[in-house]
Amino acid sequence: MSKNTMPMVGVYAFILGLIVSIIGAFYYQTWMPLLLGLIGLVVGLLNVSDKEVNSFLIATVAFLLSVTSLSVVYASIFPQLGVIFSLFGAMVAPAAAIVALKAIYALARDQ
């Protein structure tokens, strides 16, 4: 795979994760969080460039901190929306972990 197509794999993985999260709200299967976690790893590895690390980590921390509350609030209005937020959080968390580890490695390497 060429270097130019690798970021596109990450974009498609992100879109796939969003689709699986939406489908999971209506047809939940116990393996979906695992699948979303694996997709999140791909997104974290392939979709975030070095100059996007800070913005990505800030956005994911904000999302992950709010996703629990969003799930509860929206579940009272539309139950499937709460499940979508929870499943999407299952994809975002591993992506954030991978990007954070890459950032820590880059900081340690620069010393």
C-alpha cells in the first residue's frame, strides 16, 4: 500500500466505525465494542498526522468525558442515540490511546 493511501484507510475506518455504531444501536451484538476497538486502533495508527496530535487528543478527551453524560441524557429522549454515543466512545478511546502513546514516544525520543 502506498504512503498516500494509508491515510485514506484511516478515514474509511473512521466512517466504518460511525456506521457500525449507528447499526449497533438498533441491532446490538456483543462483539461490536471489540470490533469498534479494533477499528479505533486503525484510526489512531493511520488517521492522525504528527501536526494533528494535540487537536486530536483535546477533542477525544472532551468527547470521552462527555460521552457518558450524553448517553444518559439522550437515552431518555431516544434510547438508540445513547447506544450510538457509547459505541462510538468504544472506538474513540483506543484511537486516543494510540495517538497519546505516539505523542509520548515522540516526546521521549526528542530528549
